[in-house]
Amino acid sequence: MLPQETAVLEELFGTGVAERYESDLRMIALPAVPLPEGCRPATAMGIYVPHQYMGYNTRLFFESPITLRSGVQPPHTVAVLLGRTMYAASINGIPANLPLHQGVLAHLRRYELAA
């Protein structure tokens, strides 16, 4: 990850953003991802997988399932990443070629639209 990418991600998602690998799986650890207004939790630790994984173009996992403003919890997948149990909503269609911060923000917009 380039220093400029790290700086943008840390501005948006907190100090301590880190690029990590498990086998060949590239992941971006995000310390504090603010969820759209009304979602619970309001902020969560996240892991962004910026490439094809589990049949999706990209994946954004959180440390707990997300509940939308409407009270609905969207369908999600559970995976163990970086030694943590993580949850990702069934969101597809986020291109892997977006800059990292734009990919994460595109996932968050889907939560906002679904809320």
C-alpha cells in the first residue's frame, strides 16, 4: 500500500490502518469504520478485501453483524480473518479497481441505501 493510500485511509478510518496477508489473501485492516447514521454499531473495526473473494468482487467485513437504521440485519457471511471472527453483508458489484478508500466508501453507501 502506498503511503498516500495509507494517509487517506487513516484520515477516514483511524490511525493504525494496516495491509495484511493470510496466504495470498490481501486485506486492509481498518481500526474504526463509521457506519451510516442509524446503523448499529455506529463504528466498527473492519477488514476490507480489495479483490475477488468468496464469489464477490470485493468484501468489507466487520467485527460484528451490522443492523440497519430500519432495525433489519442484512444477510451476512461469517469468516475468520486475521484471527478474528468477522461478518460481511451480501454486497456485490463494488469494483476491485477502485482506489482503496473509494471501495470502502462504496460498500458503506450500500448500507446507507439499504437502511
